[in-house]
Amino acid sequence: MEQQPGTVPDEREVLARTVAVVMHTAVVTIAVDETVLVAWELLERSGSRHLPVVRPDGRCAGLLDRAEVAVACATPAASLSGLRVDQLLPGHRPAHVHVEQTVRHAADIMSYTEADALPVLEEDGRLAGVLTAADIVAALAGRPAQKEPADTRPQAPPTVLPGLSPLRGHRGTAVP
């Protein structure tokens, strides 16, 4: 259903949408065997609050929060270089939603697990995007979802460093 500019959609209509309509599709990802230092660098350069962790086959292993990575980075530098992102993931299967599930279902999961973001999975378990509480609020406010071109969706599990913008407020040269 197409929204008229300046109109706020009905709450029931928004909650009945599929997660695929509301989620972010172009997200920076990190491989399970990458270091926590690289995770922090990705979070800093991308400006993201959440970092999906993917296995070599592209399946989602979990979702790291900026605060979790920051706490891990407070460890002594000597041990930090050996700390891998998979060590920060919980031992149980992480909360997630599938692309065809409703925003209401996702909001229920987020409320129950006290999460402010969920990885969104395809049927085969591959990462399709990330749904945040901010995405849901934006949809309720009538703002159109920001959709990136399909070719920018996370396709490969390797860590993406080339092409990221320099640190915010950094006056030095960009890292290639």
C-alpha cells in the first residue's frame, strides 16, 4: 500500500508488513574468525551500532552490538589481538526473524529478548539484512524505508574494509 507524502500510516498496517519491507538490506558484516579489533574498526568506520557475524557459507552466526565490542576492546592489548568475534557470541542460537515474518512478530521478539536489533534471515539461514527498533519507529512515523540497491546487499562473508569512509571527524587520509 503506497503512502501519501506527509501522512502517517495506521499502526496495524505497519505491524502487518513483512520485515523485508522495513529492514536495512545493505549492512557491513564480519566473518566469525575475524578479530575483535577489526570488528571495532568496522563499527567505527561504518557508523553502525550493530555488526552481523557471518559464517563462511554466508549463514548468520549472530549480531554484535557496539557496546559489546567496546567492552571487549577494554581488555589488555596483548590478549586483544587473539580475541575473535565468535567468542563474543552467545552459546545459544541468537534471536532472529525471517524476511517473510511480520513487523509485529519481530517487535514481539525484540520486546521479549530486550534486543534493539535482529538479524533478518532468508529461508536458507543466509543474512538478508538487519531490522532495528529505529526502522520500526520510522515505519510507524510514515518515513519510507531506505532501501539500497540489491547489489549492495551482503553477499560474501569476508570482512569489508576497502571503500569504507574514514573515521568520522578524522583529518588524516582515508585507508584504501
